[in-house]
Amino acid sequence: MIETQKALAFVRNSLQEAEQYQHACHVLNYDLETICPPKGMEEQGEVNAFLSNQAFKIVKSSRFIKEEEYLYEHRNELEPLDQLMAQALHRDYLRSKNITPAFNKKISLIFNKSFVDWVNAKQASDYSLFAPSLKKVRDVDLKIISLRDQKYALPYDALVDEYERGMTCADLDKFFNACKETLIPLLKKITASDKKIRTDFLSRKVPLERQKAFSDYLLKLIGFDFTRGAITTTEHPFTDGLGRNDARVTTHYYENNFISNLFTVIHEGGHALFEQNQPGEDYDHFIHDNISYGMHESISRFYENRLARSRSFISFLYPKIQEFFGDIFADVSEEEMYEGINAVEPSLIRTEADELTYTFHIIIRYEMEKLIINEKAPINKLPKLWNQKYEEYLGIKPKTAKEGILQDVHWSSGFGYFTTYAIGNAYNAMYLNKMKEELDVEKLLSIGNFAPIDSWMKEHVFATANRLPPKEWIKGITGREFTPDDFLTYLVDKYSALYNLK
Amino acid sequence: MIETQKALAFVRNSLQEAEQYQHACHVLNYDLETICPPKGMEEQGEVNAFLSNQAFKIVKSSRFIKEEEYLYEHRNELEPLDQLMAQALHRDYLRSKNITPAFNKKISLIFNKSFVDWVNAKQASDYSLFAPSLKKVRDVDLKIISLRDQKYALPYDALVDEYERGMTCADLDKFFNACKETLIPLLKKITASDKKIRTDFLSRKVPLERQKAFSDYLLKLIGFDFTRGAITTTEHPFTDGLGRNDARVTTHYYENNFISNLFTVIHEGGHALFEQNQPGEDYDHFIHDNISYGMHESISRFYENRLARSRSFISFLYPKIQEFFGDIFADVSEEEMYEGINAVEPSLIRTEADELTYTFHIIIRYEMEKLIINEKAPINKLPKLWNQKYEEYLGIKPKTAKEGILQDVHWSSGFGYFTTYAIGNAYNAMYLNKMKEELDVEKLLSIGNFAPIDSWMKEHVFATANRLPPKEWIKGITGREFTPDDFLTYLVDKYSALYNLK
């Protein structure tokens, strides 16, 4: 017992120190992405790498590993949250124990080069400029998989486990097959329907200053705490929890696309609500980053899609839109606003997709990644495969690599991430149904009252997010096993109504 | 020789590492002052203190001190810039040799807490919320003074030496007495004059977006390099060089006070021009922060006051103002614009003061600081003293602490800084006269051509700023000893003309 307490004290002190470095890294990275001038980036990147390495040295020291492994072995002597901390540290240790510093450095260099190559390739819309790096990234991922002690049925399972622990290709195949079974016929019906949806007003010019004021209004409305967070702009929006009382939301204003910012702010605001409302004890026990990517994404997409794109919420928001932008949208009715925001239109760019076709973009990436990792598909064949899949699922074909295989940055640093976007949608449809058993969600949305929803999320969704693996977490909230059914029923109901389908 | 080179290598490596921590501290501090939410400040302050202490530990290690002292003793074996580095390190060593890491950390924590308290106190306009912290800051300063080996005639001399090395209360008393002798009668004549200056247009509403566009224009005009710097907003504008290629300017937009931003941007832009144009070798030899505060302030005030408030520059700027804000100032003539911008009016807020009454604000702070440090005046008596001095020198009295003793942030991190603002005005009046011997400054300003002025500044003012102590530096530029005469003559000439005084 005394030995365990000593190890605990050592581990906690070490993590405390590592966290100070990591906090600084978050601030530096946030600065880099939001305001750092171009010629200042290199030096700032070097400082970030230096501090990151200081943190790394703390948790990779042989003393630290010895103590955290001791804690793990004696975890039943610990209080529950320290047990979770010990498990998370042990998992991190196993994940990287066979990765030598030399190989680790090689990985960094390959990913850095790959990112630069991707930027250049996308700019030139020339896949051949990215292919050699992409092959190296794939080989690095395969090497990382082979270095794992843990055995997986399929190589890709190891990558899925990295982002959504406990999930496998078997789970995902079942999930995405169900999606295809329902969504392919649904999309066919929609494209065949003669419903006309007005979208002309979506590209009207809206002054940035007024969009900014609207962003602040939206964040306040959904419950974002401005004393513990801030919003600013960046190229590719993200949210980062810099500290326990500091959640940073970023957005990107487009003069001719005001709904882009509207839903970006609510999406990123959703991430931030989790950062601001997760249990303080999770910070005290260093497990505040223990949530999976799919779980985090479920929350942002819950606020963005399940809530903010709903008929009830638009009925609340419509008069506000008229208040902020009345001179611009005076001729647009509430119904037209709702329909325009939710119009389904197969398109090439994932980040611009509507709620329904979005899942196809993820299915395509999932199938591509399985081919790349499990089947070692030839790298030079990938653009052709990509284009075939877009034609198959969405009936459209990219004309350029820029709007096709080169559109996303993710592959420049490995595979396995994309699926979390789709899984998140399924989680939140499940907990939305559970929430509806206890709250009149539609009523609350129609009067713009988020407080009871936020409280419910805090109590049911956020409270256990860092403490349970995804499958146990969603079962804990809903009493049911993970299933795509709620998500698919939601889509069928919503779009059947919108497009007058039988 | 070999030992010296070994010591040099060790010192340089250590400084390189310390600089990475310091870079991070600058970014954290910049973030804290520009966007960090109120409740995130405490944690960010702690991280800042932690990193600052890591840097401090490097330069306070016994090995480092041994090596840098060795270098100092053998400095004649070093090349000139390394000699300067060795001298600066030796000076730092002497200044802090009796300050333990524990005490240093305590200082950081007190200053951070004091800053937060000042923010809250100013917001509530309640001095009592700041007084306990202010007392701690004063006691820290007294403790720091008592820990110095060097003996000073007065305790406050130690603080002056910190910001403006080589200067003393004796110098400053002489300087400010000369100022009072000239400026008190000048101000009396002005307030008694029957000259009517139109100022109604100064408080017209100017949309923030257009002020922002104007700021970018102004920074570009004076030569600011946007690939190596950025501008954003803050409560109390400042400039910080985060790295060799990264100078950050901040400003504050007031809808009803457009000239506030105009001159803030040019003032802060002046600081940034120094950051962007100091010799690269000064970075290589770790002496890039060796400039005194008064010297730095002389540059910002040179651009803001000597240049941008001049008749010649306003004749260039007037059509630009009409271009940016024509609908707002169409009825204002060029002469009215010049006069309005330069109108003299005793006021309570230092940062809003005109060029003439500004010096009185500094005299008041100088006299207050001498009372606080040399006389240990009771902290609870300070607001009363403050108000009395405003009445004595400017004939007006603050009604609230917010527009009185709480207006400035500076005292939350110690005393001795304010005087550098006034000294800077005297330096730049001296080098303006020198510049005028070589350049047709009025002509250049009247056509908005800053390039030759910037080049002259780079060659004469910036080149030696890190390399010489203030008194030698100004003598090197002008060939004359430091004197308030140029500054006072400048003010008398300018305001006698403006107010038709005999």
C-alpha cells in the first residue's frame, strides 16, 4: 500500500509537470493556427517540438514507466479514477513500448514530409506529387501495427482501436452495411423526387461583422461560457481545450456562405461544451483526454445536426436570422430556410456535404482505407478506385484530384480516423432518443432553451465519457448495445418528410 | 583561448535552450493579453511561471554562472558582440545573484495574481480590490532592491537602473524639473489662449471594420512587414517580439474615438519596426533584448508623435482619411484635422493625453513612485495622493479609481517603468534634429514616403540600440549629451504656432 501511494505520488507529480508543457504546446499550436505570421511559423514550430519533447521525456523515462506499471499491477489498491488513470497509462505504454526513439523520429520526418507533399499536390491537383509519401505513410502504419503486442484479426483493426478503442472492422462492416442498405435507396428516392427546394439565398453576401455578432449569439444560446472560452478565426476550424477553464472555438467566415459559419460555430461549440462541462475530477486524475474521437465527434454533431438542423430549432432561429440579417433574407420564409439548410445534393467535397450524403463520404474513405491497409492496394491505383466509388455511391465523379482523393489532409499522418465521424452520428442518434424519453426536446428547441439539454448531456453523456470505452459508454447512457438503427431511422424520417416520400 | 571557446559554446547552448522557454512565455503572455478568457488566466499564468522558471533555472545554474563569469573575465578574447553578450550576462548575474529560484517563482505568482486583481479592480473601479496585491508588489520590489549587491543613492535608483541603465533619480529630477519649468507656463498660456480648436468630429462614430482596414494601411505605410508580424486587439495595446521573425502589434478600437487607434497603431508599429529591423547578429549573440525601455519607447513615440502628428504628415494623411472615412469627415478641413488631432486639453487618462500634457501624467507617476519606493508611502493613501497631484498639475480630479489610480496596468508588475516614456520623448527629439540635417523629413512625410526614414533609423538608431547604454547611444547618434532641450523646444515651437502664442 505504501509503495503504491509512493508510485502514485511520483506519477501524479510527473504528469503535472508534463501537463504544463502540454498546456504551453496547445497555446503555441493555437497561436500557430490562428494568428502566427508565415515567417514566424518555423521558429514557433521548433519551440513547440522542444516543449513537446520535454513532456515526452517525462513520461518515457524508465523511472516513470516503472512506477506507472507498478501502479497498473496494483491498480486494485487505487480509488476508481486513479485506476482509470493507471489503465490509460498502461495502454499508452503498450502502444509505444516497441517503438524505438529512432523509429519515432523516422515517423515524424515521414509525416512532416508527407504533409508538405500533400499541400503541394493539392495545390497542383497532382496526385503523383503525393503518392510516394502516401506509400511511406501506409508502410509506417503497417510497421506500427506489426510492432503492437496485442493481436488483431485484421491489420486495420489496430488503427480503429487507436481512435475508437474496442471497435473492429467486423463492427464497422456491420455498421456501414446497414447504412448502405437504408441510405442507398433513400438517396435514390430523393434524387428521383420532384420536390423543389429553394437554395438561391444560401450564397447571398452577408457582411463578416454581422456573422461575427451572430456567432457570439449562437455560442451563448447553446450554453458556451465566455468566461471560460473564446472564439476566433482560422483556415480549418477546430476546437481545443487549452486548460480546464479555457476552451477555444475557431471558425471561418465566408461572405457568400453564411450557413457554413452558422453550423461550424454550433459544431465547434458542441466540442467546447464537452470541454467546459466534463467532470473536474477527470482533470484532477489526468483522464480528461480519455474520451474517444467518435464520442467527442458525437457531441459536436449532436449540437450541429440533431439539434441545430432540426425543424424545431429552425422555427426558433428563423426570427433571429431575420433580426440579424433581415435586409438580406426578407424574402425567405421559415419553411424555405429549413428546407434550404437541409437540402440533399450529392457533392464531391466531404466537408461541404449535407447530413445524409455525408455518410457516403465516410463509407468511401472506410472502404479505401481497408483496401490500403488490409489488402495493400497499389498506391497508384487509388485515384481510380476513389473516383469509381464516388460514381457508385453518389453518381458523380471528381474531375480533378483536388476535389477527389487529395481533398482531405488526414492521410498525410495515417489511417483510421475518418470512421469516427460516422460512428459519432450513430451514438448521438441513440442518446437523442434516450433524452427524448426524459425531455421535450422539440419544445425546448422551438423556444431556444438549451439549458435542460446541456444539463442532461452533462449528467448522462459527459459524466462518463472519459471513464468508459465507447461501447460501454453508449450502453450506460441508453441501456442498449451500439446500433446504427436510431441514426438510420432518424434520417429516413427526416428526409421522407422533407421530400414528401412515401 | 580553448577554455574560453568551451565556455562560450556552453553558454550559447544554454541560452538557446532558455530562449525556447522564453519564446513560449512570450506566446502565452501574448495570448493572455489578447484572447485568453478570464477564468483561464490563472492556469495560463501558472504555466507561464513554470516555463519562466525553467528558463531561469538554466541561467541560474552554478555551471552556467561559472562559465558566463569565466567568459566575462576573459571577454577581451571574444569578438565584439560576444563581449557585449558577456557584459550583459554579467550584469544580469549581478542583478539577480541573490534571487533564489523559489523567490523568483514567488515573484511570478505575485505578479500574475496582481494582474488578475488589477483587471477585476479596474472593472469594478474599486481600489480596495487591488491594494493588497499592490502592497505585495511594492514589497517584492523593495526586497529585490535590498538583494542587490550594487549600492544606490536611493532605493528607487535601483529600479530606474533596471529600465534605463545608468539613469538615476538625480538625472530624472533634473530632467523633470526642466520639463516643469517650461511646460507649466506653456500650458497656462494655452489654456488662457482664445484660440478655438474644433474637436467635435473626433468623437464621431467610425465602424470598427473600417478602422481595421485603416490600421493595416497605416502599418504597411510606415514599413511594417506582415510576413513577419501580425496585428490583433487587446485591452491595453502593446507590442511584443515573439521571435526573430514575429513581431506582434496590438491595438484597441473605439467606435467613437478613431484617432485613438490611428496613433496606437503607429506607436506600436514603431516598436515593431525596431523588432523587425534590429541587426540579425544581435539575435545570434543573444543581445536582441539589450535595448533599454526608454530607447524602445523613443522609437514608438518618434513614429507616433514626432512624425505622425506633424503638420507635414497630416497633409499627406488627410486625403487618405477622406478616402477611408469620407462620408464621416467630409465637412472637416485639413487644417481642422491637424488642429483637432493636436488640441491640448488636460485630461485624466494618460493614454489619451495630448503630446503636451502627456509629460505631466509621467511626472505624477514619477513622483508617486518615488513616494512609494523611497518613502514607503502607505498603500491606502495612494488614491488621495494621486488625485491631489492631478489637481495640482492638470487642474482636474478623477471621480473614480478607474479613471484615476487604477487606469494603468504597470504597477501590477512593479515600479520604475513610467519614466521611460518621458525620457524616450527627449531621445527622439534629439535624433529627429540629427535626422533633419541629413534628410528632408518634412518633404518625405508630406508624400508619405517612410522608406528613407526607416533606413536612417535602421542605420543610426536601431544598429546600436542593443549595443550601447542609453547615454552613450544617444551621444553616438547625435554627437551630444542627453538633454531635454530639443524636446522642450519642439513642444514650445509646435504649440506656440498652433495656439498663436507670442
